[in-house]
Amino acid sequence: MSALLEVDGLSVTFRSRRGETRAVDGFGYTLEAGETLGIVGESGSGKSVAHLGILGLLPSSARVEASRLTFAGRDLLTLREDERRKLRGREMAIVFQDPMSALNPLLPIGLQLSEVLEVHENATRRDARRRAAAALGEVGISDPEARLDVCPHEMSGGMRQRVGIAMALLCRPKLLVADEPTTALDVTIQAQVLDLLRDLQKKHGTAIAFITHSLGEVAGLCDRVLVMYAGRVVESAGVDALFSNPLHPYTRGLLASVPRIDGDVSRPLRAIPGSPASLVRTSTSCAFALRCALAEDRCGSARPALESHQSPDPAHRAACFRAGVPDPAESAP
């Protein structure tokens, strides 16, 4: 039985007057129903662009190519735009990073929610409004009937994010892309949003692609993790394997930059030197080489493949010639 979502060799190239820029190169994974995959990496690593390409939400200036891109057995690359539009919202949905810009500031919440059901399920206006209120109640918004007549600017950031989640889940999609759904929320609301996603997934069996900067959120929510750098996957593993035995120097740098409650407070947090490579500069070298303390001559002339290395997790893969070799700075006092 095939996976719900299969992505292989995905690339996204943007065209402009200055030429072409490749933002995603060779991206891929499989996602099963009911599974949560975390996608992490610095800003500009291609996390969101890759998934907007999968959903068909990029502008016409973007060229999306892939060796394989299927959803529930259907080839997304050969679907007509009207066929793909029917999938979005109904079987594939997204929670955008900024709910204030994703929601229309001039229209009441109820109208925006009802429209989804009227378009995708031909629901009557009365039935759509009833189901919209039920959806708001399901995501923990009190007095949902009254909230239907409220505009987005009258709600807090946490409530707007809940509305975005409710909108995405109205048609019970098989796949949910959660694009940094906790950004700009306080810690308490972040925890509530994550609990909400976890509960809704258990209830409906939704597969979730969870895009985030927070490794803590990944540890608490996801089954597997992809680490992205400069448009490429540099490490993939189950959550436990990644946190207990990170193989790629970039992954270890990300983990070392996170404060630990059991850590030595007298030691400063480690930082990854240099600036993120936000674009794929070349396909014949390691994009992380300029920032890596373990880089060798071959790192600048050959691109390491994403492959298995010595790890208890057979699915643990890293794109590094020196995967698993400790960074000298890790043992420095």
C-alpha cells in the first residue's frame, strides 16, 4: 500500500529579470496517514516554499518539478489546476504562519468559514454556518455562535490561529500542512495549539507536515524529522534517533543552540558561525561547508548524498561525508 503523500526529487525555481534562482533542490519524503513529520531549519532553508509547491500555491514565476509527487495515489504534477483546486481545502489543507494575513480583515469569521463548506461540499448557508460554529467549538473557542459575527482584528493572535486551524480542518482533510502555527504566540498559547493539533489528529487520523523552528515542539509532537539547509534535506530520522544521535554537523549545531534546563548555566550557548545559505548556490558541493568546522577539501567539490550511516535507526540518513564525527568545539571547556 502506497503512502498518503510521496515526494521525490522536488525542486522549486523562481524566474526573474536577473535569471533563475533555485530555492529547493532534490527535496523528498513519504508521509503515512495519521503520521506527523517535522521539518526544521533556519529561515530561508526552503521549508515553506517546498510545501507551497506541493500544494500548488506558488506564483506563476515559480517552476515546480519532481521525479514523483503523488497524493492518495494521484499524480499532482499532471492534475489540471481546477482538479488541484478541488483537492486543496477538501483533502489537503494548510495552516498559514500568520493568521492575520491569511484571514480577510474585512469579513466576519463565520462568512469565511462557511465559504469553505459552500465551495467544497455544496453546503447550504444555514448548514455551513452551523458546522462553522461547531468547528470553532472543537478548537476551544468559547461561545462559538457569537464569534461567527466577529472580524479577525477583534480577536487575539491565539484565537485567530485557532480559527485558521478550524478553517483548515472543516472538510476533514487527509493532509494538513502546519506552517509554523505557533509563531508569535506566547508559550501558554503555543502549548494549547500543539495539544489541539495532537487531539484533532487522533480524532480524525490526519497526516501532518509540521514546519517549525522549534526543536522542542518537534520532540513533543512529531514521529519523524527532516532537517533542511539551503533547499536540501541534510538529515532525516525518527525523533528519538535524531535527538539522541544527531549525525550532521548542522543538526548538532541547531541542538547545541537550544538552552537546556539541565545544562551548565555558566557556559554560553553555542552558535553556528557564519550566515545561513538561503539559496542553493551549486549542486556540486556541500552547501554547509563554509560554516562547518569539519569541512574537508572534498566538501567544496562534491555533494554528499543523503544516505544511511551507523545508527540504531535504519531509517536514519545524513548528507555528510563526516556524519557522526564530533565537532572539536563540542568537547571544548
